[in-house]
Amino acid sequence: MKVLFQSRLDLFKQRGGDTVQMLETKAALEKLGVSVDINSKINIDLSGYDLIHVFNLDWVCEAYLQISNARKWGKKVVLSPIHHSQKEFERYENSNRYGLMRLGNALIKDQARRDEVRNLIKGLLYPQKLKPTLSQIFMGIRTQQRLSLLNCDYVLVQTTLEAEDLKRDFNVPSFKWSKVVNGINKDIFGGIERGRNKEKCILCVGRIEPRKNQLNLIKAFEELGGSDVKLIFVGALNNHHPTYLRDFMKKVNTSGGDIIYKGFVDQKDLCSLYFESLVFAVPSWFETTGLVYLEAAVCGISSIVASGARAKEYLGSNANYCDPGDIVSIRDNLRAALNEPTVKKGFSDFVRRTYTWDNCAKQTLEVYKEILR
């Protein structure tokens, strides 16, 4: 079986979670004997492939054109949308933007138009994306997203909720879909030496940016008061948000050592940090699944504070859940997590068995076989 993976043109120039998902899925499928290429160009010869697998439907302009090209060649198409709830995203857009982003949102009220303008800016900065962006503006981003869903043979979602979001957000009552888990790298996470004492600290992992909500976490941490707990942040700075980064670093530098920023940390060292911390907290405004929660759980974290129903679909009762826009909610859940462990006995082993890229590949391959039959 020969499969082509396609996604946004700047997949390797601006790496993200979709880059990791594609590379890890490719490696795991190849272990099962599937030949996988990655090529995100639009109008290419597809005669040598049995099936086309397109990744990422949100805020991109390439997916519709890639699916249309696959249809011209008579190929079967699988779509992994990696879709975020529009309701959650619009709440974030309207209440948690900073600097020029806030001004832009005040001027452009319609979310679809905001997405199109951002893609146009990306096209001006990265000329290869300009032609797909202009096509998107002509058709409308929501029209393209809806037609992308209608024109593929199978949709692979990460949560059941994602399938429901897709139906509602793009007004597509039904389509063929299957849930395929995302995975952690079990060769890195979960092999940490156990038995060390936990430090009284709260760990937050993720790029420093408004979506990850570090500033609200800091405000909630400051309201805990009267404790000797440290708050530790790990993650690269997202330089597209200078106002947010300025406010974040100001909080870190004036905290008297109670708030620590470690920058980007290698995954093996990150595994140690997970195990040494008492609580893991990432109150993101929106996620598809929140795989860092699973990394924390499999590395032996005692308590997790998470946000969003998608995280709950993966974590179940092994976390406290907060409202990312409510400081009191974050604070109270931090306090509860510090006082009593939330990760149940056996959950780490369950994660290690269930949420792996090998399982992702097996589930994906079953869909491929069904389509080609």
C-alpha cells in the first residue's frame, strides 16, 4: 500500500502539533509495511498512490485544494481535521487577545473573515501560500471546509466530541468517521526512575502564548497565597505575541523566585520534571486532546488540572477540570490538586498501553483497508 500525506505548505517551516502527528504516524505505519510519502504541494501527479491522507482543516487554505486534486485523480481520501471547537475558539478570540490581535478582532467581528485575513497575511509572508489563500478568499473558508468534509471518504478524529464539533461547526449532518487515538512516545515518556520525592511545585508545559493561558494560571497561583509552592513554566516563547510575552516575563521577573521559567526543555529532561512535580496544570483555552496531560500522567505526576471536554474524554476522573476564563475556578482546582492526588492507581499503565503511535497506526491502517476494499 502506498499512501501520500498532505498538509499545509509550511509544515516543516513552522512546525506544530500536526507536524509531530504526521511524522509519528508515518513512522508507525511504515513499521506495519505501509509506504508513506509527505508532499504538501497542491497540483501534483498522484498516479503512484493508492490513497491520499490530508491533515489539518482549521485555519489552513491548502486542504480543500489537495482534496480536490485527489478527486481529479480518482483517489480515495482520508482527512484528519485536527479540529478545534469554534465555540471555544471564538470565546478565546473575544476575551483573551493581546496587542494588535485585540485591535484586529475589534475591527473584524466575523470569525471566518478573521481566519481568512490571517491566512492572507501568512500568504504575503510565505509566497507559496498566496495562491491557495486567494482561492480561499474567493470561495470562503467555511465553504471550503464544508466541501472538504463532504468530499473525503473517511474522517479520522481524535475525540468523539471532535466529530460532533465538525457536524455543528460546518453544517454537515453526517459523514463517515472513526476515532483514532493520538499517542505519546513511550520510548521517552514513562521510563523515568521512580521513588524520588515530589517537590511542592506546579508544572505547566507548552509554548508561551495566549492560547495556553499562562497569565491566568499565574493570577490563580498568586491568589493561592501563604504557601511555599513554586510555579514552573516550560516551553518556547511564541514571538508572534510580543505583548503577551512582555507581561509574562514581567510576572516571572517580579515573583521573587516563586515563578520560574525554564525555557524550552529536551523531552528526556521534561520527563524528569513531570515526575518531580506535585501538580501538572495547563488551563488552555482550547485543545484537540491535550497530549501533555497524558505525558504527565504516564511519567507519574500526582495531580492534573486540565480544561475542556476533550481532555476529559482522555483523562476521565484522573484530573480536576477548570474554566480557563475564570481565575477563581483555576485557583480552586489548583488548591484541590495540591491537597489530594487526582491520578488514580493504574491510569499511567493504561495510558502507556492505549495512547501510543503504534495503536494510532493500527487504527489508521484498518480505515485504509476498509476504504480500499
